[in-house]
Amino acid sequence: MSERIRDYLIVVGHLWIGDECRDAFFKNPNSVLIGFKLTQDEKERLHKLTDASFSSMELLVEATGLEYDELREAIDHPRARMRHLTTRKR
């Protein structure tokens, strides 16, 4: 059984591929992050992201503190691709 991917990776991966969710995140990050299990450091890094952070994978790696391979895994993960961040399961 594979290890569960961290919510931080799911959020970063989806923000990379989901323009609509990225726009929603920039407008109200706290609302978008509700329900995700994030460390204080991860929350702080996410709050510091700007539109320029998404100009290249290298800039996003630098801004998020992830390794390049982690970012690739996050972007390619089905959970990052399947569901908008603003959609909540109830």
C-alpha cells in the first residue's frame, strides 16, 4: 500500500494546474484551506505565494520548500487533478 500524500502537496499541485482555484485562493486563502491538514510552516508558505510563484516550476519549488520530484508527484496526483479545492465533501 502506498503512503498517503500530504495535503500540502495536494493543495500546491492543484494550485499549479487549477487557475480557477488559484484565483479563489488568492482572494480568500483561509477559506480555500479549510479542511486540509497543514502544518504552521505549510500555511505560512502558502500565504506567501503570489501569482509570480506560479511562473515556473522552479519558482514554485523555491516558494513552497518542496523538492522538484515532490512537486511533480503533487501535480500528477489524481486528488490534485480530480477535485476543486473549494469543493467540500459533506
